[in-house]
Amino acid sequence: MAENLGHYSLKELHEILKEFKVAEQNCIFKPLTAGYINDTFLVSHDEHPSYILQRINHNIFEDIEGLMTNIDRALKGLKAVDYKQIKLIPANSGKTYASLPSGYWRIMTFISDSTTHNTTIAPDIAFEAGRIIGKFHVLLNDAKLNQFVDTIPKFHDLELRKMQFLAAKAKTSKERRGAAKNAIAFTLKMLAKLESLAQTDLPVRICHNDTKLNNILFSKSTKKALCLIDLDTIMKGYFYYDVGDAVRTIVNTAPEDEQDHSKITFQKKLFETFIEGIAMHGAFLSKEEIMALPSGVILMPFLHGIRALTDYLNNNIYYKVSYENQNLDRCLSLFDFTKKALENLDYMKKIVESSLPPLK
Ligand code: GN1
Ligand code: MG
């Protein structure tokens, strides 16, 4: 049966492939639909997956040249025996992407024998996720901050997300405001309470900024974490962003749009093993950064919840949704996890303090 290729025809995808220095042209394409932003295809040749082909969402990423330069620069630093290297396949023009009438496209190598997990119940996976995030940061520890552009300025800035939420609330329809009543009330109440948790006096690092579990590649055979993928938001940030984003998708064993909140969990064992994984490479962290990690675990799901709610109130203009109320469901589920993380604040403090003794 012919694969459903979404907005694209097979002929169109073949034409796009011809714009790149790819030897094999006789390929098949499989859409990968997990992401909310870009259009992504797995490109296989003789039944072997070889490449990831992606159309970059230019509505969201305005500076494509800057974004691709960030990725290229980061990939040059992300080289180590225990970190799998992704390569960008150059376009015929020599650039790292092709600018075509259908948009901006890029191709990256697919790492063989790799897989991803949307959620997990396995401590080994939580540990490996922590270990590879630590490794990513060690490898980029010396990166020159001013060589990286902000691909989405103020991406994790709570103040900006608050302003965007208030603007959306003011102009949304009566129906949507009504349907989102509880979420709006929660946002207003929690903003007042959580704003003080956001810290800006920490070391600025080149972060991944989207470290959810399914952005980590794992080896199918050894089960080890291989590297991080989805590199569009590599830019300046604080370490607690990357920890908070990972934890919200690891210690919660339910998917991000889970409607049954009894399934939303804060699994302590998974938190502990994730932090043990971070500790494998944790020596670069300062005391202040370590102390800020529990706040990150509360702030990141809250911030994503506000962003999903804002998009719901704006009639789903940012995220791709697979059903009308998905953004509202994501918001409610992210808020439920925020509450559960908040209940575990003191516990998290104890764990990070005992597992991550700072060396400096
Ligand atoms: C978006 O498309 P995807 O899944 O890679 C978003 C992330 C969120 C994620 C899920 C640029 O990423 O911040 O973590 O959805 N990326 C952008 O909530 O907004
Ligand atoms: Mg992403």
C-alpha cells in the first residue's frame, strides 16, 4: 500500500532528495509524525533506513541560516567515542540546507540500530537519559556563547509566556475561554506562586532546550543512550531547563496529552536513577545550578502547559494538533504533573544534594 505522505507527493519528495548530495536516489519515505513543529521523513534505501529528511517550520524558526549554523557548530563539538555523531548531508549548493519553493529542507544521517521511547518505566533508561544529557553538556561546556543565535528568542522565558497567555486570553472566543476555565484559573494562581522559582543568575550554557525523552536516541541492541536529536533549539539557556524538560517526560509514565490524570505519575525511582545518570558527568556543574534543578522540574512542565493553553486559546496556530482539543488536554496534563512535581519539591532537593556534590 502506498504510504500516506501528508502534504507531499512521492514525486515531490524525490525531487527534494535530488537537491542534496545523496548517492542513493531510489528511496522510500516514511513520515515520522511524533513532532509538533517540523515535517519529518525517514528515508530508506534497500530496506535500510539511512537518512532523516526534514522541512523546517519557517513560521516558527525565522532565522534558518542562524539555526543551521548553530546545529553545524554544535555537531562539531559533539564528538566523542561515547556519543554518536549525526551528520548533516550538504545540499548541492554546499549549504547545510536547501531553500526550495516548498520551504527549507535538510537531511541528516540516520543512526542505525537506534530507537526512541516516548515514555518509560525502566530505571536503566532513566539513568541513560541523564548520562547522555550530562555528556552533551560536557562536550559543549567550552562552546562560545556568542557564536550561537537564539533560534527562538526567550524560548523558556516565563515572563514572555505569561504575556503571550494574557494576550491570548483577552482575545479568545467565549467558548474557548469557558472550556479552558480551570486551566486559566490554575495558570493565574500558579504564576503568582511560581514566578519566583525562575532563576536568571546562573551560568549561561549552550543547551539543547528540548530534552524530552523521545529526543534521545537509544541503541536497540545495547539499550545505551547514543545521542540527542532534534537540535533546532540548541542555543543559550540554563542547565535546569534541560533537566526539567527531561524529567517531565521520564518520571511521568503517561504521555503528554494523557486525559486520565490518575495515570500521571512522579516515579521517585526514575527520578533518582535519572539524577544518578546526570552525576556521571556532573562535575562541571556549580552548586547554584545543582540547587536550581528541582525548580526546573516544576517550571518546565508549567511553562509547556501555558504554551499549550495559549495555543488552544489562539485556535491552534503554533502546534500541529491531531484533534481539536489536544492543546487543552496537553495543558491540563502538564499542569497535573506540575502539581505532582511541586509536592515532591523537598524530596527532589534531598536527592540532588546527596547525588550531585559539586566539585567547584
Ligand atoms: C515541540 O515538535 P517537537 O515535539 O519537537 C516544542 C517543544 C516541546 C514539544 C512537546 C520549537 O517540539 O518545546 O517540548 O513540542 N518545540 C518548539 O511539548 O516549540
Ligand atoms: Mg523539537
